Amino acid sequence: MWKEKVTYLFNKNNITIEKIEKCTTIHMDEKSARKENVITGRNNARKEATKTIIKKITKESPLGFYYTKEVKETINVSTDKNSTEKHWCIITANVGGGVYYRLKFLTKCGENEVHPREDSLRPWEVAEGDNMLNGSMLDALVKTLDEFFEILSRYKIVFKRQRYNDTIHEWVWIPADDQIESVKDDVYSYMYGNKNGLRVMTDEQKILSHGFDLKTSFRKDKEAK
């Protein structure tokens, strides 16, 4: 039996692009793809766990005296842990021959949310604790994401969605409304804030994009004499 092989083409700050060969865990039509919005961590997670404690007990000896003895006891404990709600965009494509490609990135993490505009947080900085992507990592993301959509175009991938067929009483795959170009525009708008891809902004453009005015916002008022 063959063994599934996963290669991470990009894996940084909750953004992954992976190639899955000899795939046995995903089942889709060949030359098809699906786009999903998945939410994780919505509810508080109640976890059952065990804990070992040491207890001292008093026992009576057959000789008539009492003594103490340490014994180990395993008890069940429950912990309530607040989980952070995360919204993911996941695109999975079956290019044929048991080979799949999958893109996954965050659009929301707790109170932080990505919007499809340039002055918004980006998916690589929306989660608490994520460090900024340096220039080389950002270049790698741009290159790998471009290649991901180039592969979809090369294999003429058709995006599909599931619909219940009342005649045969089964879920079937049918072409989705969105196809490669519109899905790419949507992904790039969230990833970079621009459907045309990453736009390198000057410091002045960054200031303006956040609603500041170059002439007045940073002017120091003259001290009153």
C-alpha cells in the first residue's frame, strides 16, 4: 500500500501551500478544486484529563499498631480552556494521478480580521505572536502563490461545489459559480489587499493609506509664547 507524501511548498505564519502525492485522505473529482471557509475554535474546549496524586493513608498492622503509607491515585480532571476562533480560507485542487495541491490561510483570528483592501491586516500578521515576514519570505510567498494558480490554469482545473440530488438521493459535485480567475482575484485581495498582487508601497503611500495627511498629521504645533 502506498504512503501519502506531503511536501510544504510554503509554510509560515499560518499560511501553507502544500503538495500531496499518493493522496488517500481527500476524495475529489480529477481536474477539480473546491474553495472552503472553515471555522475552528468557535466553542470553549472542555478537555478531560487524568492526574496522578499521592495520598497518605493510615493502615492497621496485623500486629495491632497503626502506620501511614503513601499510595498513588489517578483521578479525572476537567479543564475549561478558551480557544481562539479562527476563520480559514482553504483551496484544494486534484490535478490527477493522486496529486493534490492545497492552499490554507487565515482571514480572521479572534478580534483581528483581514479585509480585501490595502490598509487592512494581512493573513501573515493576523494571528497573535506572528512575526513580520521578511523580504525573502514575502518574495517566496508571492512566487509560490503565483505558481499555485499557474498549476490550476495549466491543468484546466474546474472549481466545483456539492449539491444534493433529490432524484438519486446523493450529494453530487457540480461546477461552482467562481472559477480560477475570480478565485485568484479573491485570494490576492485578501492576501495582498490588491487583486493584481503585492504592491510595494513607499513610506508616504503607507501613511496615506492609513488616512493620515502628509502635511498636517505630523506637523508640530508652535509653542505659544
